[in-house]
Amino acid sequence: MVVVLDSYMGIFMPEDIGGRVSKFMSGDSSFPFIEKDEIIGTFYLFGREKGVTGYQEAETVVDLARRTVQRSSGHITLLRNMGNKLTSEFIRQDYTKRALQISVEVQNEHSFDTSQLEKRITMDPTILSACFAQHIAYYNQDYFFELLGPFDENQIPRPLTRKLSGRMLLVAYNTADPHALPFQNTLQPFLEWIRKAS
């Protein structure tokens, strides 16, 4: 499997992000639905199923990560320049368009269970990357990205070896740098989240 296709994106902090997106889309909450003092942690896991094997695949991931950072930074800059247009109505409309695209896509997937549609929408990488950028732009926060891996077995807890060994991980937070985080390192909160999610 090509490593570009074998990747996954999500938000691991706050842990209840799916519920928050769902409440926002249904009109039960407004933007911003993440508080200014909350830490936002997002991840891009490369080699999710097969791992990242060899120098060439690792270089492909480095390039993909670089483009991901550029795209996210560009999106944040664009949103910051929008000023007061960053409203609940504007953002909800954006999420709803994406939800309609997903609904059309799943109609063509014979094996897809429609009861899982809401989860697929609220955990959709396009919606979550927009969510990350929108809150950073709204609060005018600093942010940083860090690329980690490929992980050796001794770098990750044994219960997570099958999921993370040989994988590469791009993490991003809404702080200026890793020293501004209340964690031992940038990997720790992701490991805690994935352990709970397993």
C-alpha cells in the first residue's frame, strides 16, 4: 500500500472533539466550541496499516508532512485575514457542505453502515483540520508541528507496538513550542489518547 494512501488524521485533544463538532453542527452550540485556554492536539499518522518501510517511504512522508504544514499554515493565515467573517454561520455552512459530500460518498460504499455516518462526519479529517485552523486563527494563537518516527519498538509502550511500530507521526499543538506544553514530551498525550481509544 502506498504510504500516502495509508495515512490518517485526527484531533486527540480535546478528547471529546467528535461530540463538540456534532453539537455545533446541530446548532446546540456556537463557535468557538473549544475554549481559548484549552490545548488542541492534532495528528497525522503515516503508514497506519503497513508502517513506513525503507528510506524512500520515509522521505515521502517527510515531503508529505512538509506540504501538510504549509497547507495548514496557509489556511490559518487566510482565516486570520478574514477578521469578523469567522462566525458560527460561516463555519457551520462549511462543515455542512463537507457532510453532504461524505453522505454522497457513502451511498456508493455497499459495505458502509449508515448508522456510522454521524461519526464519520464528525471525525472527518477535512472538518477536523478546518477546526484546528479555525480556532487557532480565531484566538490568534501560536502553533507548531513536529514529525516523529519511524518508531522503534522500544520507543512506544508494549500494548501499542502493533499500532505504532514502524509508523511516523506528525503532531501539532496550539502553543508556540513544545516547552509551552504541560507534558513530558509531545508524544505523551497522543500515546495516552490512543491507549484509551484502543
